[in-house]
Amino acid sequence: MEKKEEVTQVLNDLLKINNDRIREYRKGIREIVDFDWRTIFLTNIDESKKFGNELALAIINLGGNPETGSTTTSGKIYRFWTELKDTFTGTDRESILNECEFVEDGVLLAYTRALEHEDLTIELNLLIKKQLASLRTAYVIINKYRDMGVLDLYNL
């Protein structure tokens, strides 16, 4: 496989991961009615949309085709599992937040692995690092509030 094609595939994988993240937070919005949680989830959705747009533009600049509507296979399998689990355990706040954390774990791992690709340009490396830094912040916030069990935006 040509180097540009390999880099394009890495970027498309990150694009798919962001799509998985969007789907999980949309599910959370449907299940959790608290305004504060919905705000955090909407912020994460907007962030992943922005990242997806940046990645799609980078893919186009490399001469590739962004897979904007796709999700990862593992994301599809995970969604099937969580839907099945929800049938038996319900959709309580802790379960939803645990699912969000699981997705965030996967996103961070995907971005970390993408940075290991030796054919990334300096610009792409910086783009991925910038997105990863923001994703790490979102991860910390989700974990903090999941652990607290109650969201109080005024006590950050």
C-alpha cells in the first residue's frame, strides 16, 4: 500500500472513531434528561463533528475519500452489545456514563496509535496531537462526573 493511502486510512479510522463517539453521546442524550449532562454530551458531539471535518479535509488534501458516514466495525459490535445489555440491565446513568468512558478509552487509544504512524506529515501529526489533547480533557471530565455520580457544573 502506498504511503499516502496508508495515511489516508489512518485518518479515516480516526474519522470513524469520532462518528462512534457522536453516536454514543447521542444515545446518552436520549437516555439522560439532566440539562447539565446533555450540555456536556452536546459539547462532545460538536467537538467530534469539528474533528471529523478537520480529518475529512486532510484526507481530501491527500487525494483520498473521507468516509464521513462510517463507523468502526468494533463500534457497531459494541453498540449491538450495549443494546443487548440494556435490554437486561436498563439504561441508568452509571451504565450510560460507563459506556461513554468505554468509547473515550477507545478514542484515546486510536489517536495514540495513529501518532505512531511514521508517514504522518508534521501538519497531520500536529492536528492529531491537538485533537488528542482536547479528547483527553473530555475524558477527564466524563470520568470525574461518572465517579461523582452527580453533576454540578459549579464545583468543577
